[in-house]
Amino acid sequence: MVFLDLQGRGMGSKKNMRGQVFTGFLIGLAMLVGDPVSAARIKDITSIEGIRENLLIGYGLIVGLDQTGDSVVGGQMTGQAIISMLNTMGINLKVDPVQLLTKNTASVIVTARLPPFARPGSTLDVQVSSLANAKSLKGGTLLMTPLKAPNQEVYAVAQGPISTSGFEAGEAGTSVTKNQQSGGVIPSGAIIEKATELKIDDWESFSLSLRQADFTTALRVAEVINTHLGQGIAFPVSSGQVEVKVPDAFKGQIVHMIAAIEGLDVNVDVVAKVVVNERTGTIVMGEHVRLSSMAVSHGNLTIKITTDFNVSQPEPLSQGGATVVTPDVETNIEEEPGRVIQIDRSVTLGDLVRALNSVGVTPRDLVAVLTAAKAAGALQAEMQMM
């Protein structure tokens, strides 16, 4: 994969150049070199239907904060949670929950991903995010928090000191902050208590789901599997699914079969696409992008409006009169001479980029050029804006 950095140059007078916001643009272009088709392993472009991660979530309390936890305003639920926790530990309190908000505690939401085939006793990384109005979770410790799946069953329990990235120092007006402090992670902070039941040894067949649905790629995946394991083993169901039968030779050895299939190489076919990010001036184009013959005219129009305020006021110690402010508005319009460039039919991405770069467009203008080329039918690709 090759990345090209192209520097654009505007056309016009030096005065126009000084008035432009951008003097150049950077195009990030990913080009595949070598064969016209690219090979990838089946495990990199597909996933096995039914084998996936499961999302876990829980509500917990962070303690041990240095006066940066939840305050009275917005933190009432934290006080109630503290009372409920103490009651389960045999400490019965009959006080207003607001009185327990000492800013050393914070309510948080804890999330984690339970991988497939995870066994009890294994650990997970957890993400902790503030739920109320805590300023920082730095230095806090998460108390025991059950993590539940959508079926409301507990699959893991999280606890431990939280790690935040960044810092905050100083007082109001003279403070320094790096990153935000209202969230963090606990590496290996959750212990799996219950495994997800998934028996694959009894499978008679399974489905491969393509991450990027494409009929041609699905057909090629089925052909590659049939070539190595025998005809009739795999057949494409749709652009995003390939059904695979388990032959008698792999009965009870589904792991061996899946491992053999995952390592096979397939020539991936993709749709011609141009992705444009106007904010960063980045354009990424696929290998199948083509440009038909067309003519491009590009010119800049700059409108400058300058306002000066003329103030007229009476002489000192004069009787009567008032101060008058009169605006003086001056408008200048400068138009850069347009250029018409003939672009022949392009068969490579390099020709397309050089043609656009020769026009001297800025990132914002480049979007307009590509949009117009797409509307004119000269850009043979799907255009996606970010």
C-alpha cells in the first residue's frame, strides 16, 4: 500500500494567494500496487454466524476520589446508592442521601465485551464512565459491580482501581487539562462468572458472513472452499452469506475444519468508491475508480468587505451636540481567471490525482470538483462524504 502526499498550488496573483485560507491541500491516497485483484484470508473478510461478542453493562460506585466526585446537584442517586450498599453490608442508616455526598464518591456505568467461548475465571477489561456530575475519576476505586447481559443474567463481576489518561492541574483561570477525566479503564478488572453456552461440535453446517457484502466475493469464497475441501461443501446464499456443510470427515472436528477454511486466500472484489473528508482535506480512492474524459474549469472568487467607523464629536466645552458614528463600508471583489483543463480518460488513480492537482484546488474546492464530476457522469465510482 502506497500513500501519496500531493501539495496543491493555486493559480492567480500573489494578492489572491494571501487571501486564501488554504494555500495547498494534502491528499491521502491508498493505492494497491501489483495484481489488479487483492488476496485476503477468509478469516479477515468473514465471520462465523453465531460466534460473536456479547455486551455487558452494570451500575457501580467509585470511591476514594479527592473531592472530585458527585456533588449535591445531580448526584442524589449516588447518595441513595451508598445507603443501599451499606444496608447490604449490615449498616442501617436513616439519613438524607444528600448528606452523604462528600464528593469522594461517584456513580458510574461499567461496560465490557464478553468474547465467545470465554470461560469462568478469565478476566476482561472494563470501561468506566461517570453517570452524574463528577469532575474526575482519577485515583478512584470501583466497588464490586455485577455486569449483566440483555437477558439480565450476571456474566461477570468488576472491581478495582481505575486508570485515567491525562491530568488536570491549577485553579479556575490558570488551569491545565489533558484529555477528559470523567472516564477510564480497569485492565483485567472483571472476572467472568458464567460462560455463554455454544456447542459447535454438533453443527451439521455453518454460515460465513461477509463483512463487506459483495456477490462476486461471496462466489469466490465458495469456490475456494470447494476447491480445497470438495465440491458441494460451500455455496453462496446471498451477497453477504456463504453456507458451508460439514462433511463426514470433519464430524466432531469442527474446529479443524474452521481453521482450515480461515487460512484460505480469496481474491476480494470491492465497489469503486471515493471517500471525501472535507474537514481534513483527505481523499481515499479504491483501486477500481475510473475517470472518463471531461473538461474542468476552476477559478476562485474572493469578496472582501472592510468596514471603518468614522466618529464625529463636538469640540470640548461646547454647548449641545452629540457624538455621531458613521460606518464606511468598502467592498472589493477579486476573481481569479479560470482555467479549462482537458482530462483524458484515466485508467489509473495516479492520473486522476495529477489531473485534479494540476487545477490547483483547495480541499474545499476539491469536493466541489469531484461532486460535479460525479453529477456529469465522468467519475465512475460511488462517492461518500464524511
